[in-house]
Amino acid sequence: MKRIALLAAAGGLAACLLPGAALAAADVRVAVADFVYLDTSGEPRDQAAEHLVRLDLFRERIESDLGETGRFSVVQLSCGSEACSAETVAPDVLAAAASAAGADYLVFGGIHKMSSLIQNGQVDVLALGDGKIVMSRKISFRGDTDEAFDRAGAFIAREMNDLPELTQ
């Protein structure tokens, strides 16, 4: 019995040391585009700079949480001199950039600030192999704070991780 346990442990260790073994766990490659932001709240103070920082927080939380699952590998997008968002480049250019980065899926969307407290968003996941949307989530969250955007990003990452359709 002890011998079987030792053999199983040695086999597991050998599998971890094989080239590509680490990649096998994170074989779904995901690119997360910059998110678009629209503020129609009518607040008198210009918060554009703060919102750009919060959008980055939102994207970075999605990327980090997906990467930590071991199921996903996050690849970085490059759109040349343009920001990589659905607002700044054409959809086919964004998809091509994700494919060029080696992604299987592209995550993109936007957040709309409707009032001083309410944010609504749309996050989609595009399968680059067949061009189909495999996840489309409308989100709503309270607050215009770093913490609110961070929680929303964590929610999207959990939703993606729960989707069995997301495979290589």
C-alpha cells in the first residue's frame, strides 16, 4: 500500500516536471480588451481620469482572477498605437489582435454610469475560433469607487470560470 502511494506521488511529480505540464492546466487562453466607459450621470465634476483608472482596475481584476484559477492563461493585446477597446478599433481588428496574441477568447465590453451611484455594464466573451459569443452578461453595481469596480471585475471572472463552454 505504501509502495502504491509512493509510486503515485512520483508519477505526479514527474508529470509536473514534463515540458508543457504547467500549460495543460491553463490551456484556455484569454485576452481582455480595454473597457469602454460612458458617463451620463450629469455630475458637475469631471471624473474622466478617475474612471479610466477604475476601468483598468476592473480589467486587471478580471485578468488576475482568471489567471489565478489555473484554468486560464491571460495573454496581452496589442493594437499598435491605439488602445485595444471596442470603441477605439474596429471589431475585426480587435479580434485579429486577440488571435495574434494567441488567445482562444476575447473579453470586451463597457460600463455606463447612469447616476452618481449606479453603474451598468455589458461584458461579452467571443470565441475566436468560430466567432460566436459564448458569454454575454449585463451587470449592475452600486458605487463609483475602486472597490465597486474591483468587486464587479471579480464577479465577471467568477462567471467566466463557471462556464463549461470555455475550452480550447
